[in-house]
Amino acid sequence: MAMSSIAGDAEVTAGAGPRRNDQFVEAFAKGLQVIRAFPSQRQTATLAEIAQNAEMPRATVRRMLLTLVELGYATQDVDRFALTPKLLDLGFVYLHSIPLYRSAQDVLEALARELNELCSLTILDGTETVYLVHVQGRDFLGRGMGVGARLPAYATSFGRVLLGALDQQEREQRLDSSPISKLTPNTLTDRAALAKAIEAAGRDGYSLVVEELVAGVIGMSVPVRDRRGKVVAAAGISFNPVRFKKRDAIEHYLPHLRRAADQITLSLP
């Protein structure tokens, strides 16, 4: 799993810095850190590997792992550990508890069928966007991302729309905190140019990003607002590059996407 930090976890596991309050359960925080320390590209890992990723003593990690095994959230095969599908239950509890997910799923499924393109909904978490809904069109492209996947906000249309909805100070803080790198030849890395693109996304109410995250990935996104008008998510289309035309994207697809975003808003409580 990705080693994105849980706020405060690094301080807790390292024993540095004050705790939030006297109700903080350090053992629980360490258990979460162990789960997040599993490598994302391999199914199993050794105690040593997990301890190294978690930056925690092996003895502590071993106790956490054996507890996860006992509860059914992990398995052990000699010296290797693996997480189990039972962990997905925790994620689905979150997804099904938020009205945004329930409202967007049906709307984006219909949009994906209509446009035959991949349609998604994301939220902003720190400097990253997180997929909540991810629906393939009829022509399955298998782009290797799904619900829960995280992407750098600065390089995606989703992220620019969401960052563009923040006030200037918070937008600048998040951009300054982003580890910006050249992901493709098209990736904007100049901070002034990025700030301008994000400002334009907030002003224009949409963002179109062409192959800045991954070669062959073209995305267009619009904001999704709650009933009070606050931007709470971004809805987007990922185009098949073979048939992508910018003029069609703006003149044909953008109105459909905006209507879908309005439908999601209307279905929110």
C-alpha cells in the first residue's frame, strides 16, 4: 500500500512531538501505520520490509501483524505476510456512508454509457486527488486506476479544478507542499504556470489536461458542488486518445459533464 502519511502518525511512531489529546490511542495509530506500510506492488512482504517501511521496531510490527492475522485482516505464510480482502470492508463502510458516492455512482454510470468514455469522481486530500467513483465506458481501456487510487493534484484536471476552488492562500500552500516533477514531456512544472492553470480552472469552471500525468491519458473535469454551492468534488472524463479532439471535448463533452455534475448536486441531501 502507498505510504501516504496519516496526519500525526509519523510523530506518534517516532515518539516525537506532542499527541493531540490524552484520548489518543498510540497502539491503534501504529496498527494503521503497519497496514499502510505494505508494499503496493507486491502481494506479500516480510516482517523486516514492513518494519522498514513503517519506520518502527520489528518487535512492535510483529505484534501488530499477528493481531491483524488473528482478526482476519492479514495472513501469514512462514515469514511472509499479506493483507486480506476483509480490509476492503473498511473502505466500503466509508464509501457507502457518504451521500456524494451514492449520488454520483448512478449519474456517472449513465454518463459513461452515453459518451463511451471513462467517467470518474474524485475528492481532494492534501496534495492528491482520490477516486471515489470510476466507471468504464463500453470500450474498456484498462487504465490501471480504480476507487481509492491517488494521483498528484497538480498534474490532473481533477486536481486543478479542486485546487482552483480554494482560496488563494490555501491553494498556494498546497501547491508549495506538492512534490512537483516532470511526469511526461507535457507536465507543467513551472510553479507560476501551474498557478495560472489552476486559477483558470477555478475561473472557467473546468480543466482540460492533455498527457501531463501519463502519456495517452487526457482528462477533463468540472467541479461538483453541494447544496450550499461549495465545491466538494470533481467529476471528470478520461478520453480515449485515439478519438480525442479538443474542439469536440469543449463543445460536446463539456456540456454533458456539467449537466452530470448538476445532477449529482441535485441528488445530494
